[in-house]
Amino acid sequence: MAKKSIYIEAELDFAEQQLSKWKQYIDENPYDKVDDRKELMKTKTGGAYYAVVQTKEAIQKALRDTMKEYLALLKEVNSMREVEEAKKEARGSATVPHRMQH
């Protein structure tokens, strides 16, 4: 396998791993079940209170953006895989039928 081909294969594998992570994140954070993200903040006097650190709307926008990026990357990966497969077929890397091996 040529060096360039190995590089492209590695890049495609990496992109597919990223797609898997994004998909898992989207699955684990349903759009309609999002709430404001709050964290415990401490006061100078030793007290504590909860403060909104990310609003529901901001989280939903992040989910939408992630989904857009997911779909764009998925389209690109599928296109690149098709090109790589076409190159392999053009080079004759397909398996040789048993009757023709001898």
C-alpha cells in the first residue's frame, strides 16, 4: 500500500472515530431534555450558591452546531471512502476467484 494511501486511511479512521464521539454526545444529550447547566459557586464569606454557567438555549445551539458538523463530516468521509474504494478497484486489488488462482 502506498504511503499516501496509508495516510488517507489513517485520516479517515480518525474522522470516523470523531464521528462516533459526536454521535454518542448527541445521543446522550437529547435536545428536548436539556436544562440550564448550574454550578456551585462559593462566596468570599464562605457561603455557596448555584449559578447558571450555560443556558438551555446555549446548550441547544451547541447540540445543533455539533449535529451540523457531524452531518458535514459524515458526508465528506463517505465521499472519501467511495473514492478510495474506486481507486482500489481500479488497481485490481479485488480478490482473485479461486478457479483463476492456479
